[in-house]
Amino acid sequence: MNDMERWQTENEYYLSVAVKWIRLRLQQIAHLEKVSNAEIAHAKAAMSAAENTQTPPALVLLAQRFGLSEFEQTVLLLCAAMELDTRIANLCAEAQDNLNRPYPTFALAFACLDEPVWDVLSPERPLRYWRLIEINQPAAQPLTTSALRADERIVNYIKGLTYLDDRIAPLLVPLETSESEVGLPPSQQKLAAAIIQQLKHSTYWRSPPIIQLLGADSLSKQLIAQQTATEMGLHLYRLPVELLPTQASELEIFARLWQRETLLLPIALYLDTNEVEGASASQGLASPLHRFLARSDSLVFLDTREPKQRLSRPSINIDITKPSATEQVTAWQSVLGKVANSTPQLLAGQFNLNSVTIDRIAQQVKIETFSDYTNSTDTDSTIQNSLWDACLLITRPQLENLAQRIDTKATWDDIVLPKEETNLLHQIADQVRSRHQVYEEWGFHQRMNRGMGISALFAGESGVGKTMGAEVIANELRLNLYRIDLSSVVSKYIGETEKNLRRLFDAAEDGGAILFFDEADALFGKRSEVKDSHDRYANIEINYLLQRIEAYRGLAILATNMKSSLDVAFMRRLRFIVNFPFPSAKERKLIWQKAFPAATPIENLDFNRLSQFNLAGGSIHNIVLNAAFMAANVGTAVTMAIALAATRMEYRKLERAINEADFRASETTGAKI
């Protein structure tokens, strides 16, 4: 028999003798059968002996934890006995000389129990304050004669059953780390040790300080909180703040029940505030979060981006960040083992992940890939590609309302630029690829606390290839490309633009996305002289953008048709400026030649003549597409006549002067349409 089984047996014996003592007292009061004082004294002695074991019975533990007096403990025992012995109900009715009262009352307790005290009736005393008993008091009936009933959760605890109260259990989720997940990296292990040290030496242990875990990485926060709770011998439960009751009376009940559970069980709470940061802040001290914390004295971990102010008790504020790049490399090496090779450096150089996510990705890829490619000669590259794709998927930012994901198809062969500009695009891709080596292995991160991302400006007229340039880089790096929807980001309401930008950059921080700000001058324009409140708030938006573009760790590309409209401060923060010139005749010829897919039937196209039309690449693409549809409709290949007709249509769209002779096809260049 183990210790738990032994205690359970002892607890059952204690309850049997305790209920026997209650039964004898009721029989004596009811005069149903002769009960001597010696019998009652003997039962009381047996109950006292059962209490003085190495591990006290559950009722005694409960009385100690809630500060019950001896009389309050026996009142609770009287109420619980109703659930433990079916004879108690009749005895209660007989003892009160009223068959309509087959239940305990305070009056009955005063009559049959030792050393009664009137303060047991007070709502501030433990029996009523902690809702250990329930009182059914119909209108006009005195409190002393109202029916008493032990709370179901308390009765089960007295029986030795341990579980969360089912009134709060549906809102809580056990926060436990699975065995497959890796441990804390050294930097986070140090933070967990610091929290434990402060808790153990806190002068507020009867009301421990609130642990505010700051930052955006919730998984790392949960891992640190879980390790801290385990070290403190506590089970951790998570509660999203939005599930807290909003009505004051309901919140009071919830807070009291939770506090009661912390006295019954070794548990702590992890409050997740991320979904209601703005709403909670706007309500201030009246928010359900602040009111709950004011009514709870248990250990609470608060998951929040910024520290909450004016809390009801002291707090410990801890900044939680993702593991360093070096620690991420170590984590990848640990979970990949022998197949790691150069993959950890490659992944850590591009993606900013916590140890939990790294482990989950590796375990998933091992299951899906290793079994399929065990005998393959290119297993390493297959695993590396699978890991990269998994990282892309898990870091894909939630930007549906703020940005549009571009399905990148353009390659280096598709873009036509002068050699210098093409080299700049290659340099951008190379720098993104080599970030880990330069920043981490060569030590530049030790001298820099910002500007470790890469920002580039693509400037040029509409249609000269700025978007295609972004696509080519994204394709080369195998990263997601997002075009920012300025109509969704910019808001007329004060503070909303900054909030949207914060969501935008935060969502993309994990490294799997390239942000492409098209028409960037609308968002990154020059700051103006402050003449009214509108100017002041517009400048605040620009100042915030300046800070975020510099702090962003990924690749941000700004495209503009009006380079001169950008704020000078942005120009200083840009790593690259790529000017996309209007294509020359030679370049236009290449664009025309590359614009037609290999499967498109073409016939006698004069690319030299087509290149003489002064058009940008975007317009040429439109012409080629229209020409293909025109040829498909008449059932022929794309001829010179069709191409010239499509070109004439584009000129009309651009409202350019048209010389009909320029669009007339000769007999040698194909049939007219």
C-alpha cells in the first residue's frame, strides 16, 4: 500500500467515526434511543485519535487552510454528514421536532454541538465567505432555521477526491509541456531561476506578487511559467482574460471560487491578456482583469505585452524574448541530431522561433519526411527543404486584413534591368541569406541593438518592374511576399494607424515574410510643420513608422513613384536604394521577347519594331496578354498585326497620341485583324 492509499484508508476511517459521533449527538437530542455520554465521549475520542495521524484527514486540512474554528468545523461536518449517511436526514427532523426539516440548521448546530459561537452566522466568517456551505433561506424565514447544505465540491474534498470545481473548470486549461518538447534555453532558464528566487524570498508570500511576463512570445512565456510553477510544486492552469465574467457579482463568485481552489489544491494561474489588450486598457481599474486581481491572492502569471499599471498588489516584471540566434541553432541541432549538417544555421539565420516551435516543427518533419527518404541519396536536401517549408508555414503572419499575399513566380530570367540595378537586387538577397553569419558568428549583433533588418527602396515610374523585383527576391529566398494594403492600414481615427502597423510588423517578426509597401509615399511621406492637431497626429504616425522600420528584423521593401516625397529620415534608415529606370529600346526588346511564354504560338513578330514603342514593362505585359486573347479568339498565332492592334489599344488607355502609320502592319508581318 502506497502513501496515498494509506491516507485514503485513514481518511475513510476518520469520516466513519466522525459521522458516528454526529449521529449519536442527534440521537441524543431527538431522544429516539438512549445514548449515554460515555458513548458520545468514546466516539469523540476515536475521532480525535484519527485526526492526530501523520497526515491529517481532509476535513482537518480544510479547517486549517480556511481558518475554521472548532465549532465551524463541526458545523461543516454536520452538513457533510447528510451526504455520507442516509440516516442523518431523519435524525435532523426528529431532533428539531419537525418532520418538514430533514436538514441541518444553525439552530440545530447550536443545540447539539459543543461550544457554539454566534459569529458562525457572519458572512465574513469562513463558512459563508468561502461558500463552504449553502444556505436556502426563503423569504421571511430566519437565518437560524434555514436549511444548510455542504457545497458539493467541499463534500468531495472531505471524501478525499481532488479535482477542480466544475463551476470554474470549463474556463481553465491545464498548461503542461509535453515530454517531446525541448527544455528552456540558457537565457530563459536564467529568467525562470530569477522568478523562483524572488518568489521564495518575497516578503509578500501570503499574497505573492503578480508575475508580469512581458513581450509577444507567448509560447516562451508559458514554458517559463510552467517551469517556475513546477519548481514551486504547483500545477499551472491557463485562462484567457476574455473569459472572465464581466458582471461584478459573477466575477466576485468566480474570484472567490478560484481563491478557494488555491487553498485546496497546489495550483497557480496563467492569465493570457493578448486578445483584450486594448479593451482592458481602456477600462482601466474597472476592467474584469483588475477587479479579479484585486480579489485574488494566489500566484498569477500575467501574459501581457506591456506592464499593467496600478495593480492591487506588487508585481515582478520580466521581459521575455525568443531565444538568441545562437540558442536557436543549438535547439535545431539538438532536435535534428545527426541529420543537422548546416541546416540549423540556415534556419536560425532566417526564422526567429522559440524552442517549443522548433521542437514541434522538427518532430513533424521527422514523422513526415524521414520515413519516406531513409534510403534516398539526397535525404539532407529533402529534409532541409521540408524544414524550411514547415517554418514558412508556421511563421506565415496573420495579415489577411492588412496585406495581400503575392504568389511569386518571377525569376531572375524574367526581369530586365541594367547591370548595376540587377547587382543591387542580388546584394539584397545575399544579405538576407548571410544575416546569421555576419550578425551572430562575426559578432555584429553585440554592437547593434537596432537596424539588424534589411530595408530597401524601389523607386521608379509605374510599370518599370518594382513589384517584379520584389517577387524575384522572394522567389530566390523562398519567402512569402506580402503587399501591404494601405487602405486597411491607414485610419482616420487617432491611434488606429499605429495599432495596425504594430500588428503588421509584429506578425511578420518571425522572419518568414517580406513586407512590400507599394505606393509607400502615401504612408512614409515627409513630416509637416505642426499647425493643428491633425498635423501633430500625422507626424506621430510617421515617427512611429520610423522606429518600427528600423527595429524590424526582416526584409521590408518600399516602392514609390515619387522618391522625392519620402521623409529624409526614412532615406537614412534604408540599406538599399534601387532606382528602376524607364527601359531603353534594347531593354524593351528583351522584355518583349521574355513576355511571351514558350507555349504561346507566335508568328513573324518584329521585336525590333515593337521595342520602338516607348512603353514600360508593365504596359508591355498588358499588350502581350491582350494580344494572346485576341489571337485565341480568331484562332491564329500571335501575329505582328495582332500585337500592333493590342499596342494601339494600350496607347489609347494611356491617352497617348496615336500615329496610325506606326500601328499598320506590312504584308510581310502577318495578316491584319
